[in-house]
Amino acid sequence: MRIESERILFEDVPATAIAECYGTPTYVYEENRIRTNFRRALAAFRNDYPNFRFFYAVKACNNPAIAHILRQEGAGIDAASVNEIRLAAEIGLGGEDVMFSGNFLSDDDIRQGLQSGVIFNLDDISLLPRVLAHGRPDLICFRVNPGYGKSNVGEYVTNAGPKAKFGLHPDQVIEAYRLARDAGISRFGAHMMPGSCITDSEYFGFITGLLMDIIGKAVRELGIRFEFIDLGGGLGIPYRPDESPLDIEAAASRVAAVFKEKVREYGLEPPRLMMEPARYFVGDAGYIVGRVHAIKDGYARIIGTDVGMNVLARPAMYGAYHHIYVDGREGEPRASMGLCGQVCENTDYWVRDRPLPMGTTVGDLVVVENAGAYGYTMSYQYNGRLRPAEVLVNGERHMLIRERETFEDMVRGAHVPDYLRE
Ligand SMILES: Cc1ncc(COP(=O)(O)O)c(C=O)c1O
């Protein structure tokens, strides 16, 4: 996104053109930004460890067009559910190009996961016998909770450590791989996902060391070989204007240095190194274009927009910050005010006391930044406020990649027993 003569543009498409063609609220993604983000990260990690691959955690933004962009760049898919495995298949990825990192799986999830031939990343030791009851995969991966996690929004998305629901306790790791080996499984991977949106490059080296120590001990004890180590996601982006971006090259160097040192220390045959980020690729490439519909002056000035908590859940869910621009007014003097959506919940009053342009008025367009990850995929229909459209821009081109929901979508699948109609 850029601002030219006060007007907001996504690549070369003005925000006004998006609003005119597709209405508001609408999610907009910049294709070239996604590709640039991916290429920069891949170059950084491959520079330090050539045998490196990214899997894209499609939960962050599951629009098939976006997933295709990342597939074209060479990413595999990290799937959280059977439906995400199906989405990967829709874009032509299956087998070992897909990592199935579900948690608390049902038997049906296990059956369908096995049928699809993807890599099983088991979140608990108790899952192994359940998987084996349905079939024996060649390759198995366990998600390890190395006892430490971190996030930019507190405990909400701290995915490891004693308070997290994810992953095996380090004390269970040797037993888990022993059971797998003794069951005749011969190929192994290891995974962790301890942090979310981390912009401190040192952190990535630190967690690599934690996992490698756990894995190194398993190798010594069991004599197995690890084909790959997956360090999860967590590559952060700055959300607040005063935050510094992650130094991705420094993060990659730290990871590679620790990884190589641990490979030496434990005498491992060097495994493939993987990560499965999402936010770093798509987070800052996505925006929401919304419109101001009403302004209330009471206890405070509140700008009422159509970007509610149902459109962007993160602020109401995690207290997350998202920067907001007002088209045509960024150069104006500012005053502290609030901003909300149209949903009947006070958590929908998701901006309090923010310096916004004083002249902001009904009909103006607002643009919410950093909405590409965990934006549309977390949207919902509460209050009959339906999910927005999604649009991809590339240079001067803009393309609808998901239609705005309609009333028919809201009632699809509902059934009313006849007697209730009397
Ligand atoms: C298992 C797993 N892998 C990868 C990711 C992607 O994380 P991020 O967007 O922070 O890179 C997530 C996000 O929740 C996840 O749960």
C-alpha cells in the first residue's frame, strides 16, 4: 500500500476503485507483496541452509488464489484440518507436500488424513495407537512442546509452554518415537510451534536449540534418523507504527548456526530444515477497505464503520492492534477518537483513543492494515453482518477472488421442521 497525493493505493489500484467495484468491507491482497515477502524469507533461510523449505500455514488466509501464489513460489501446505488437506488438493498439493498439524483429532480426521497420504504431525503420544489402528504411515512427525513459548499478544497465542494445549511434553518424546519405531515406522520428523508474531531474531535461534536438544537425546537413545525438523511459524511483522520489523536474515542465520552446531553435537545426519509460517508472507500484504457510515459524539467521538469484529476478529479476540488510515485525510490534523463496527457487542468498539484525522466524515473510506493473516479466515456472520468480499491486486489489475456473502449464504443448510411453520 502507498499514499499518493493523500489517496491510498494497493499496488496501482486506488482504494476508491475497490470500494466502487466491490463495495465495503472488502479484503484486498497485494500479490507482489506476497511474492516479495516469500522470496526474501526463502533467500534468507536458503542462504544459510540450502536444504530448506517453507510450508504455508493455510489457516492464516485460505483463499485458494492466495494459496496458489505460495504454491507457485514453491511452498508446501501446513493443514490444520481435513478440509485444509482438501484445499491443498484443490491447488494441486498432496502427499509429502502437505503437513497435517491438527490437534485433538477425531477418528474420522485420522482416517481421512491417512487416506490422503499427507505427513502426520501428531500433537500427542495418545494419537499414535489411534493412527496405527487405521493404518501405518511410513513417516511420522511429532509436535513437541519444548516448554517455552512467546507471542506479541500475551498468552492468547503462546502455543507452547506449560499453559499451552499443544504438543508433547519433552519427557514423552523418546517414548513416542520408540513406540513409532517399534511399530515399524521408519521415517521421522520433528516439529514445534512455540511462538507467534515474533520480531526478535534471537528468539528463533533459542527455540531451535530447545528442540534440537530434545531431538538429539531421542537420536542417542533410539538410534533413529530424523529426515526433517520443522520449526513451525512465528516469523513476526510489526503491527504498531513504532515497532521494528523482524531482521529475517539475522533470524535465519541464528537458526542455521544453532542447527548446524546441534547437528554436530549430536552427530546427526543433517536433516532437512523446514518452517511453516504464514503471517510473514501474507500479513502485511492484506488490508480491509471499509466505509464510515455514522459518527457519534457522546462520551467520546466514535467513528462507525462497516469493519466490525465479525470482519476482523483479532482486536476483540486478542486485544490486537491494527493501524487505520483514512483515505484522503492522512495529512490532516488529528484528534483522539474511537472507531467501531456495526455489531451489537461492545468489544466491537475496537479502537479507543486513537489519533485519527479530525475531518473524518460519513462516506470516507478507512483502510485497516496488516489484515492479510488471520483476517478473513477468522471472520463470521454474527448479527447477520456477512463475510466480506476478497480481491487480489497485481499492478493496475484487480480481481475478485471471493464473493461477498449474501443472505442465501447465511441461511444455507438450515432446516425448519414443518410443525414450526404452523
Ligand atoms: C501449527 C502451526 N503452524 C504454523 C502456523 C503459522 O504461524 P504464523 O502465522 O505465526 O507464522 C500456525 C499458526 O497458528 C500453527 O498453528
